[in-house]
Amino acid sequence: MLLDKLKVLMTLGSMLGIVGFISIFFSIYFGTSLADNWLVKQGGADTGMYQIIVAGYINNFLAAGSILFGIGLLVTILSYYKIINLKE
């Protein structure tokens, strides 16, 4: 029973890590997409303001992706370690 729960936890950690990894490497695409949507809703804006919004969205995705990747990696490693200890 505990082994099954640890395998589920390991899978969940892997999924979090993958989502974080994708968020980190596609942060430029996601950030510019959200900034373009913001620009359409505003009806236009100054170029400097648009650059600030793009940088802000990109940084948001980088931060969130880093956190998710770190938590996923930590959960995966700890659950793998626990599974190894249970099998011994």
C-alpha cells in the first residue's frame, strides 16, 4: 500500500517537474502571447510600456517554472529514495 502511494507521489513529482521545465523553456513564447493579449485589450500602448509588460510576464513564467521544477525534482528524488529503502 505504501509502495503504491510512493509511486503515485513519484509520478506526481515527475509531472510537476515536466510542467516546470516546459514553463521555463517556453517562457518567452507564453510571455509574449500574454503581452499581446494585454496589448489588444488596451487598444494600443507605448513601446516602452509593452516591453515592461513582456519582461514581467516572461519573468513570471520563469519564476513559476523554476518553483514547479524544483518542487517536482525534490519530490521525485525523495520518493525514489524512500522506495529504495522500502525494498531493502
